[in-house]
Amino acid sequence: MKTTLLFYSTLIFLFLSACSQSGKDSLYELLELEEITVDQLQERYENGNLTASQVTRAYLDRIEDIDRNGPGLNAIFAVNPNALEIADSLDQERQDGTVRGPLHGVPIILKDNIDTYDMPTTAGSRFMEGSVPPEDAFIIKKLRNAGAIILAKANLSEWANFHSSFSSSGWSGLGGQVNNPYDITRNPCGSSSGPGVAASANLSTLTIGTETNGSIVCPSNANGIVGLKPTVGLWSRSGIIPISHTTDSAGPMVRTVRDAAILLGALTGVDPDDDKTAASEEHIHEDYTQFLNEDGLEGKRIGFYTQPMGNHFRVDTLMNQTIAKLEELGAEVIEIDQISETNIGGDAFQVLLYEFKDGLNKYFESLGDDAPVSSIEELAELTRNNPEETEQFDRDLILMAAEKGDL
């Protein structure tokens, strides 16, 4: 194995030397990583045709080439300075006969509201710049134990898009605007814009986002990837900057359904610091790939809400093609022109304001003496005293939440 890895490393060096002279293929292209899946990566690792160090270096180069330069996707907020060192150690483990599981040596990018002890966690706020939490989030501990490589933190809609009545998806004061990789003038959706764009543009094998209401599925749709919001409590939320304890969840943002199933199973588990995970204890699976079924739509009834149709003929055309495909795969599509006459949005919004205040204050407290902000009340005061904070967006959701009482 060592001889094979040495030979392949030498071969890659020769390729790099040649391409530096010719100015052609990048390491990413030479390694043929485009759209690579977890299974394909593991197969090439096992065969000795690839190492985690090579893959990590290729992704870091690609981030530099097309995210920070090139078209300027602006999806990545910060790269992990220890990524290559971690990759080397995981390669050594593999050489010594230890493979931790399907995520061993797999690079992954995280939304920048998920705690990592070796990188700042900011939620895109200028007031959180440089805030390094004392420990990893529960799901990140599981990721590291599984052998995943935390490659980078991704930009997002600031405070997971709970800051202003009118704002831009994928914009944060600290990170700027994330751009859609298919057309950088188009909306990447949010708030998990950075992970969505990173997965779509192949900046990593896997990414993780978070969702309160649409923040995984909307950017997954807009960037052409697979997004899954797990049942609340299936993945722990401790160590994640919150909006709502009732509805928040982190989840996979990847390129295939199988990769979503692999990642889903790797991060389940009961966390004593997240009481909602207790209900999942008897329902947890470590391997959700066992439920993948090509005929899974056969006999299913799918509701199709028709009211948004008629606004754009191209969107309508794509929607009709999708309906036809669902029916071809065995589903019965039920048209629904009205979902509810009752407007529950106002009450739900009040819940979010109260839970945002409570959750944010608890998060600031978890940072201890190093917290750059001590409370949402202080955050509101900082917002009022810094006019640049409201130059683009009003920040009224932060101000409104700060005025609420306790739960």
C-alpha cells in the first residue's frame, strides 16, 4: 500500500509540474473529482489510486480558483488551516489498516453557524468576527470521529436570514453576497447559500446546512443539489447558532440522494444537551442507505399546490415536466389550489421572535468570557450604534426580538 501511494504521489507531482508548464489542467481535474460521490471516493482510496491529502489539496485549490477568484462565487468564508494536516493523519491511519467508516478522508464544508473549535463561528455578523467557540458542536464531534475532514466554513444569509424584514438571500455583513454558480447574477437562495453553492460547484464532496423554514431546501433547489432537513431532533442542534428551538435542524446538502443517506446516518445520536434528541433514541439508524428504493414513488400520493402557477411560463413548463416525471415513476399527483384559509404566519413569527431571543442568549452564554456579544440586547444596542449595520437592511428583526420577554 505504501509503495502504491508513493508511486501515485510521484505521478501527481509529475502531472502538476507538467500542468504548471502548460497552464492547462488543475489538480482537481487531473484527479477526476468532478461530481465524485462518497462511494467512489472510498473505492479509489481503497484501491490506492487516491489519497485524502491529494483530494483536500485539490479542493483547496478549486476554492481559490473559482470561489475567491474566477467567477467569484463567494461561498466560502474561511478555510480550515489544519485541513491538510488532518488529511495526512487520516491517510496514515488508512495505511496502518484503520478505516473509520464511509466518511474516512471525506472533505466537508459547514455553514458558518455551526461551532468548530479550530475556526471562527460568526453567523456572518461583523459583531461575531473572530469568535472561536470552546468546543465543536455535537454533530461536528461525530463528523471528526467518523474521519471526515472539515475543509471550510461557508458564507450564509446573516443570522440564518433572521435579521431584517427585507434582505438578500446569501448576504452577510461579514462575508458579502454569495453568488449562484449557474449564473452569478441570480439568487442562490438561503440561508444555507454557501453550502448550497459549494456542493453545486464541487468545492467539496459534502456540505452541511441548517434550516428553520426553507433554509436547506430552497438553496438546494436553486443550486441543483439534494437537500434534506431531518426530523427535528434526529440530529443534535447543540453548538449551532439558533433561530428556533421548535423548528431548527442541520442537514445534508449534497449532490446525490445516496450521499445524503450516508451523511444522515453518520450524525444521528442522542445528545444530553439537546432534549429533542431523546425522542429519536428508539428510531435512530446509523445506515439510511438500506432504505434507498428506486421504486419508492410507486403508489405514493403527492400534493401539487397550483396557486403559484401562471407567473412565469418557463417555470410552469419545468413544473409540468416534473409532474409528468413523477407520474411516470408511479406517483399519483393531486392538485391542490388552496392549502389553508387561516393565516398562521403571524403567530408563527411571534414564536420565532421569542425563541430567537432565548436561543441566542443561551448561545452567547455558552461562549463564556470570550463571547464577543453577551446578549441579544447588547446585539441590538451595537446595531443601533453602528449606522453601517442598517445601510442596506433595517435589522428590525434583531431589534424586535430584543424587546421580547422570556419564554
